[in-house]
Amino acid sequence: MTWDENVTGPDNATLQMLRSPALAVALPAAYSLVVLVSVPVNLFALWVLCCHIRPRSPSAVFMINLSLTDLLLAAVLPFQVYYHCSGHHWVFGRALCNVVTVAFYANMYGSILSMTCISVDRFLGVVHPLRALRWRRRRYAVLLCAGCWLLLLAALFPLARADLTYAVGALGIVTCFDVLKWTMLPGVATWAAFLFGIFVVLFLVPFVITVACYTATIATLLRSADRHGPGQRRRSVCLAAVVLLAFVTCFAPNNFVLLAHMVGRLFLGRSLYHVYKLTLCLSCLNNCLDPFVYYFASREFRLRVRDLLGYRRLPAGGPDARRDSVFSARTTLSVRSGSTGHGDGRGGGDSDAAAQVGLKRQESEF
């Protein structure tokens, strides 16, 4: 977004951005690609995660949330395609402009938070499997997803309540979130707090947590080669690579350009909004990367994809396959039975041995 600080209308840089033929082509093309790819693959992912994963682990809950977030964006992108193809002229009214804008940014930051939750869950399951067992439950995952959505809605509330449409008389168009009234927030300090808060809370902190969790997870897998097969380590590295690729190529450019744009606009009188609009295309491409997260995180998801493509099923009885399941139903029962040892008259050695078996099965989720 750029701001209208003058009573006479947007500045020349804003008008040039709205006339840009590159944006008029690049944005609809990128958004159309995201819709065409994201809708079928995320519907398929949601079908597998909801109908073919039993019992549903915390990671599965986070993946379902991520898939729903992607579908939410895909549902509103056609409005953005029409808007940009019409010369940045919004014809759908104020309310729908607010819905599309909030859904757009809720997708980006919701995806970031969901990926962070997946990374934390994997970190706890691999690095602290027994200590974190009481917290790695489905109901806590559902509550955490609900908390993330509450945080998103609170952070984006200023956008939801404001009028994001703007009539540009010089071009005879009505924009949606491309030009904002300077009076939407009380002053420069409020704008800075709003935008810096979004950058730090919804991007920078989750990014640091995600990198730290995957670094510790991979280091633990590499140190404990006796308990983890090479296939599991390879897929963990691939999953970390896909998530970090999404951050570096999809989320980081948009958020850092936003940071530079708002500093320049608020304090220097300069605008990078045309660059920011192009980086929005990259942020949407994350929807096309998310299926790779499901693929490397879930053995059941891989099996369904291989069946659909006609490939031979993965061997079910091999040791690497047993280690591979993200959604092992036996994990919790194994750890509990191994740690209690009650009612069967066995000694502490049998109990410790059972606990070790439960620990290995807990780690086998990843």
C-alpha cells in the first residue's frame, strides 16, 4: 500500500505504479497460476489429511490449517485478477475489498505461523520426545491454531475496519488497498507501530524460531544415526529445505521490501511500492510449495500421491518405512506403557526397556 498524504490526490510515483504495464501483466499471471495449481493440490492434500490419516497428530492438524489457509487465498485471488486486468479498478465495493485484503495477508502470515508450528512440533518430537509428550496432543494443536488465527485477526483489525478503497480522479479508477488514506491511523507513530509490529511479530520472530528448530532437529538426527534411518534424515533435511525456501523466496522479499517501503514512505518521502507489489507475487507462490511440505512430512501423503501417479507403493515392512510415519498411532501408547510398568509384576529393567522402545517410536514420527 501507498499513502495519500495530499488533499489533491496520490503523488506521481503512485500514479506511475498504477499505470505500469508490467504490473498489469505480472500480477494477474502470477495470481492465475497460483489458483490453477493451488486449488487442486490443496484440495487433494485436505482430502488425504482429513480422510486418510488416523489418528490425527499435531503435525496433521497444522497441515490441515495450512491447507485451509491456502484455499482461502485461492478463493479470493480471482477478484484480484479481475481487479488488475481492469486497470486496477475495483468494482466489488468496500466490504469485499476488505475481505480480500485481510484474506490475502492472513494467508501469508497464517502460512508463516503454521510452518513455525510444524517446525516446533518436529523439534519437540525429535529432540525432546518424552519431555514434550504431554504437550504434543491434538487438542493443544487445535488450540494453538485457534490462537494463531486470533493473533492474525487482531493484527489485521485496522485493515478490516478501515475503508481500503480510494477513488483516483486522475485515472478515473477506484483502487483497493493500493492507495490508503493517511488518516486511516492517527499518525506516523501509529503507522510505524502497526507496520513494524506486523514485521516483527508475524515474520521475524517465527522465522528465527523455525530456523532454530530445524537446525536443532537435523543436528539431533545426525548425531543419533543408530536410531534413525538414512531415508528419515534425508526427508527431514528436504522438509527443512522446502520450508526455508518458502521463507527465503516467498516471505522474506515481501516483508523486507515492506520494511524498506514503510521506512522510506514514513520518514524519507520515497516509495518502493511497485517493487512491493511484485514481491506479493512471490508470497503467493508459497501456496505451490506447501504440498511439498505435506509430502516430506507425511508418509501417508506420499503413499497417496504415489498411488495416484501409478507408482509402486513404498515397502510397508522395512525398518525405514516404520521410522518414516509422521502419524504413528502407537507412539503415545508405547511411551506411556514403557514409563509406567504397572500391574504386570515386571522389574525396572523391563520398564526401562519398554520406555526406550516407546522413545524410539516417538522419534519415528519424524
